[in-house]
Amino acid sequence: MNQKKILIVEDNLELAGCLSEALKACGYQTCPVARSYDEAISYFETYNPDLVTLDIHIEGERTGIDVANFIKQNSNTPFIYLSGSIDRSSISLVKATNPFAFLVKPYEFLSLETTLKSVFNDSRLAIKNIQAEKKRLPKFTRMEEVILKDVANGLTSQKIASKLELSPSTIKNHRHNICVKLKLPRTTHSLLNWALENKRQLKL
């Protein structure tokens, strides 16, 4: 079985080092420690971790909550907060990211280890559910898959047409066929909303 890979987002290098060593002792792999938002995003995209631990207060203006929002919008990767006390204004922001858990420093590593096991058990179930959901999706042509990817990335029909060197009417016809297959309502943003909601499941 492959070792699970964990990205630590923590600006206290001493704490991060202790956490990294403890995780390795439990059989996990760790990525380089990210101390800021930019490092966290860079390492997340480079190392493709199976889980991310987030401190809320990190170097720079952006926080661990911002990192969580990026992860939530771009992948199915689970994340947990390992942070100190949290002010009331941040509680709603943390809840909105829907973390798997929030452990308050100082935490016992046994609690973290138990949490990690629960995360990965749930992740396996989530993957099975995603695979089952994909089986129920209609079969798209290769061109429809390309267009879905561009729609999910925010491109308009005009931009997609220019990129693919096709006419805008051809792109609109493909979009119409996709909507018919998905049984989407004939509203302006129905396909865009669907593509964004299913971007992670379809790995677009």
C-alpha cells in the first residue's frame, strides 16, 4: 500500500518539524513545510498530497482559511485545521470551508493520529461514491469533454471557439448537446454551474 502524503502548512518551523517527524514515525510521507499561502498552493500543486494540515495564522496577508478555500475549489483533498485559539469573526469562515476536523493547539498526537485514520477511511468511501456517480453520467464525445473543461475554467463560447479554431455557433451547438444529455434547464449559466460543481469529480 502506498504511503499517504501529507502537506503541513505551518509558519512555526519548530512545531512543523516536530509534526513532520511524528507523522513519518506513523508511516506517513510529508511534503516540504509551507509557511505562507503562496508556498502552500505551490507545494499542493507540485506534490499532490493526500491530506493537508492547516494553521490559520501563517506568514503573509492570506491565511490558512484562504488555503482551505483554494483546496476546496480545486480538489477533493481533505484538510484539517491544527491551530491555536480562534476569534469569533473567523469561526464562520472556518466552518464555511467544511474541514474534516479542527484540533486546537496544543493537541495530543494520538488525537491527530486517530483523526487522520478517520479522514482516510472517509476518503476511500468518498472515492467510491464519486466513481459510482461517474458511472451514472452520460457519455460525452471527446470534443464535449474539451468544451466542458473550458467551460469549467471560465471560458466563454467565443473564447473556446477562438482557442479551438471553430465557429461560435459550433461551440454553442456542442454546449446545447451537452445540456440535453445532462437534462439541464435552458438558462444562461446552467452548464457553467454544472461544470463547476462537477469539476473535481470529472477531473476536468
